[in-house]
Amino acid sequence: MKKLRMGLIGADFSLRAGMLEKHYPHDRGVMTAVCDTDPVKLELYEKEHPGSNVFLCSDYHELVVRDDVDAVFIFVRDRFHEEMAVAALEAGKHVYLEKPMAITLDGCDRILETAMKSGAKLMVGHNMRYMPAVVRMKEIIDSGVIGEVRCVWVRHFVNYGSTYFRHWCAKRENCTGLLLQKGAHDIDVIHWLAGGYAKRVVGMGGLSVYNRTADRLKNGEAPDRKASWSDDCWPPLEVTKLAPEIDIEDHNMLLMQLDNGVQASYEECFFTPDGTRNYTFIGTKGRLENFGIAGDCRICVWTKRRPGISEADLTYRLYDDSSASGGHGGADPKIIQAFFDYIQNGRTPSVSPVAARNAVAAGFFGHCSMRNGNVPFDIPPVKKEVLEYFNGTATE
């Protein structure tokens, strides 16, 4: 098998680029070009990969037109996803694009249309579709044990929430907001497991905690990443060195009407002491709820009526496998493997570009709603020709 020649845009190996470096199958791929606007990161890459003969540049336009690049991995700030993905696709390169696909619906639709016209393959990094707990929940729901899903409740408690208020995410111009930036994961899972896409949304949210902190970074001062992830970053009102300007919400709520009649509710909070993702799906025959999303966790199902709170009728346990490597419960290596299988073997991934677009759409219009008096917003459907194209190449 010919090795996939990879170009990387965004060489911060302490973040998502590190996932690629660690998990790509070296017998099936080779890095041929790396781009970053920070010369320090390029120097570090060259130092850590002596003799690799990798092309280094600061302008992504130079990378995407190279003949020795087959596929481009894009790991940059969300606001740049659209322009870089479009440039790579127009150059005929396959693209792995970190989620969210873009920070506006128009941006997503432009990427989809460019991929359709170019014929190059596009995959968006919704790695939660490869998390064992999420996959197991889908299997249980698809088995019919809880019947036809009608209602969904999802809560996401982000215990490291102050991290997002220290760096570029703190500004709308970079990410639109966290309901889109962070919530795209959960919205996609809701869509996938409930079997439909949001067609109408109502959003509520606000900035009520991190706007009250006085200790801020000076303009140009870099945030301390280690401090951001420390359990010492507590309580929220005493957190220091936040971004100079913050105009995104620190808690968000979203009501969704899906196109198959399912009603869904999603809440996320960024100033909570504990961290978890909790999904509840209620169908015509029962209810499913997870306790834990990675490592040791339980998925409980109730199928019999009884008074009050009771033990589940069915319990599915997932255990932490210390032999399994990779972040997000082992999902990171699986999604990279899936991209290689998609490009080299034509194997359809579970991550659909249309689904990635619709996750952004729900988050984007949720923010529009909460910033415009909480009025409902209808989500424009994907163009017919675009939908038909991707229906033939990706799982919905």
C-alpha cells in the first residue's frame, strides 16, 4: 500500500497535532510538510525530527499546493477552519478538519460545496463517535430495548471551564461561542443517537461568573496552560489570569426540535467543580442514562414501570482498559485510523460531513437565539444536491 503523504497545518504538538503524531499508522503514512505561523514551533519540529526532510513553512497556501502532499490535517483556531479547508480542498487534497467544521453555517456550507466540486474526501474530527460509551449507547438504542426515542436530556459539566476563558476562545470572533465550539460534540451525539437533526432551536445563556474576575492577562501575555488544567483553579471567582476581553457565555442552554419529532435539551456549564457528560434518552419502551463517559462507567436502562427511584433493569458496564492508549476514552487513535481507512481503503467513516455541518448549525443558531431575546430560529436544510452527494459517500 502506498503511504499517505501528510501535510499538517498547526504544529502545536501539546494539543491536537500531538494526537496525530502519536496515533497515525507509520506504516501507512508519512509526514511531508508542516505549517505554522510560529517559527518557534517549526524550529522545535525540525529539532525533534532530524533528517526527516519535512518541508516547513509559515504560509498554508504553500503547503496545500505541494505535489508531495495527499492529505491535509488542520489543527488551528476555529475561525481559520473555513479558509484553510477550502484552500486544501480546492487544491485537490483530502482533508481531516478538527471540529467544529466552521464557526458559521455559511462557512460549513462553503466547505461542503467545495468538497463536492473537488471530489476530495473530507472528514471532521467528531471523535466522540468513537468513544466506547457513546458507541455502546447507540448499540443499545438501535437494539430497540427502549423503543422509539422521543425525548433527550444532556448535561455537560466542564470542571476545567476556566481554560476557555484564558485564550482565544474567550472572543466570539474566534469561535462564535462555546455552545458551538464545545457543544458541537454533544449536539452531534444527540443527533446520531436520536436519529435526526435539529430543525428549530431556542437558546439561553449568559456570562455571569468569569466577567466578575478582576485578575486578567495583559494584552500579548500568554496564558499558563498548566495552571489552566490545575485543580487549584478554584473557586471560579478567584481564578486569575483570564483573557483581557471576554464576550462569550459561561453557561448555555439549548432546546431542539429534531426533524424526526424528537425533542432534545442540552445544557453546559463552565464553572462547575465536577466534570461529566450525562445523556438521557427516553423512548416508547424505556429510558437510558449513562453514568460516566470514559474509563469505568455504567449505562443503565429502565424498562419496567415502578414507584419512585429504583435500580436499573439492565446495566451495561464499561471498564477502563489500561492497555488502550489515546485520549477521549481511546477515541483519538480510532478516528485517525478511520481517516486512513477512508482515504486508502474507501471505508465509510461514522463521521459524516453533513452531520458535522448540522452540529454547527444547531450551536450557531442557538447562540443567535440567546443573543436576540431567546427567540426560536429555524435551521436551513442542506442544499439538495449537496445532501445527495454526501449521502453516497458518508453515513448519516
